Amino acid sequence: MRSGQYWIHTLGCPKNQVDSDKLVGTLLAEGLVPAAGPEDADLIVVNTCAFIEPARQESVETILDLHAARRSDARLVVTGCLAERSGPELADAMPEIDLVAGFGASLTSGLFADPVPVTLGPRPSRAPSFDLLELPRPAAAAPWAYLKVAEGCDRACGFCAIPTFRGKQRSRSHGDLMAEAESLAAGGPGGQPVREIVLVAQDLASYGRDRATGRGARAAAGGGAVAPIIELVRDVSALFDRTRLLYLYPSALTDELAETIVATGVPYFDLSLQHVSRPHLARMRRWGEGERFLERIERIRRLDARATFRSSFILGYPGETEDDHDRLLGFLESAQLDWAGFFLFSPEDGTHALTLADPVPRSLAMERLRECSEIQDSITAIRRDRLVGERRTVLVDAPGVGRTVHEAPEIDGVVHVPESLAAGTLVELSITVSLGIDLEAELPGGPPTARTSALAGARSS
């Protein structure tokens, strides 16, 4: 195939970003090069999200925007979750799309020929041309990178349709993950060595359960020998200055896993709680209750006082009562999470939630979301203020911007650092100012930055 230029626009979660990285590696291998912008590209790829209705709307709007921006002879390809979940409907409804490609399908079909809309059925009905999970990826462009350890999910949460289009959990082998991790740590042509690796999956703590048998299966379930996720974290953390884990189902966060995470030096716990009322969590087909969550959080804080906690919660799931909501408000006050996201329930085809009675009016759900957000915004601001005057090691992601262990990339706040610090630098800085969710930091004993000086002047006046 003759050379051309590509542009990829990625929507959704970090797992989608890893998929896009793998697609970039494939496109580069096929002779394409990155374009400066969508208007210059021969091939435009939209890697979509379909988790909830707002995500699907954003995907459609992005497709239309890129269609408007492209050249008349460019090809517009849509892949990702929306393509896999609603491929035929998407192709019928949007003639702007030249190709709808499900997971593992070639994106360059018809690139230099007349556009022919193509749709792929669900994975079981048509084998992909490659395994997206196992594709090589290009060198990282930043000093941090995601490492996707598994695809799909074996859980049956009442609100989630992901298993219907991502399939059951399919863990990568320990050896393949270590090979990719070693490649990222070493850097490569056009990239830089990765200093922080971020492990991601739909159900990260359950990594390896689908591959384990016998004694290994018992270990993966939390008994016997070392669980696969613990072995992976220990081995990966030997390669990087920082190892961070995202998306931990609370029942799978054993004491041993918590201790392993703390031992990496990045005591960051992203707990997928969704709610805290026990009867409501049962309606959600979820494990746990607020008191057990609080107990686990306190136990981890005793292990490391710097432990950072993030979670997400759904408001307006069918059957949610005022008592359920009050329990959530009380939990937020007690837990003092560093970060939290709140989302309105989205009814999804094929989920248990659609069979439930007692829908919550959207206006009431929105009111509950605002109440939660107001409480959490105040807590987050206070916890950020407490860091002022502390020293923290900062990883510089780009000139002027870095992160401590308290901030996950692309999700949490950032630390504004001196512009003179090169990307990839790990340096101890003094936290001088809290800017809401963001922080300002300086070299210890160094001159104040322009931003800090301006803030100090404003406060003194």
C-alpha cells in the first residue's frame, strides 16, 4: 500500500487510549505517518466510547465534526466500543462514515479506493484480522504510559453493558506484559523512557483469574500462593519509578494487594464503589457496603498516611431512596476521599437495570448529584490545601506541568512546576500554592515562580 497520513481521535477511558496506541503501531507498520491535523489526513480514525448515552452522543458529534474538517478524498473510519456495539445501525444512520470497523478489524480497507461502508458483527460471528490486545505499540511520547493487562469483564453489574460488547475477561500472559513493559521502560526511536506505568483493565484486581487453573486459580481468587495481579505489580514495579493501578473492584482489594501497592511507593487506590447503601448495591448487583469500605480505607491509611483515594458513584439508579442517598452523603463526609466522580444513571440495553421498577426522576437524580459534588469539591479542596508546605517528588510530564503520587494522569489535578524542568524529570519540589484541584510547586530554596508571586500579591492586597 502506498504511504499516506493518518489522524486518530480517541474518546473514552484510558483503555481506549491503549487501543489507539496499538492501532498507531499497526498504521505505522503499514507505511502511514501521523498528520499534523485531521484536515491533512488521508485516513481519519475515531476510536469511540459507548459506555453511557452522553458518551455515545459525544462520539457521534466527534464523527460529524471530523467529517466536516476532512478533505473530500480522505477516508473516515469509526472503531471502538460504539462500532462494536452498534456497527450496523451506525453505518445505516451516518453515511458520512466510510468504514465501521469492530475490534481487531483492518482500518485501511478501501483507503485508496472508493469508500464502501463495511460493518463487522459481534466478535463471535466474525474472527478479527488481528488481536488488538496483543499488538505491539510505538514508543511512548510522554514519561508515563498505560499498560492494558486484560480485556473484557466477568462481572454482571446491573448498570453496565460492557461485557456484552467487550466480552468476558481475557487476561494477557505475564510474559507478554513484561515484554511490553520492558519496551516502554527502555524508550525507543521517537519516544522516551517511561518512568510511570499505569496498569488498567475493566477489573484490574482480577487479572489472571481466567488463565489460572488449580492452585493458580485459588491464588487468583485470593487464597494460596501469590495472586497473578500481585506478582505482576511486583515485577512491573522493578522496571519503573512509579507503578499505578486504576479500577480496583473493592472485594478484590485484599490486604496483600493493598500492601503490595503501598510498597511500590505509589499508594494510590482507585476503588470502583458506585454506591455505599447495601440494599442499593444489591440492586446494582454489586458487593459491599459503606462501613466495610470505610474500614478498608482506614486500614490502608494506617499502612501509609499519604494514601490517596479516588472513586466513582452513580446517582439515580432505579430504586435509589432518600435513605440510600443520605448514606452516600454521610459516607463522603466520613471517607474524605481525595477525588471522586459522580455520574447520572444511564439506562443501557441488555442490562439488569432495565428490568427494575421505581425509576428515579432525572431532576431528582441531578439534585442528588449536585449535593454529592458540592460536598466532595469542598473535601478535595481541603485535602489539596493540606499539601501546601509539604515536599513531594514530582514527575514532570511536560514543561511546566507535573504530578506527584497523588495525581493520576489525565484524571486528577496537576502540579504547575518551573518551565525549566525537562519532561521526564523526577525532582523533589516544595508545594507552595493550592489552586483548587491543581497545585503550584517550586524548587526548595529557589525563587518563587511568576504565578506564585502574583497569587501572593493578590492575597496580601
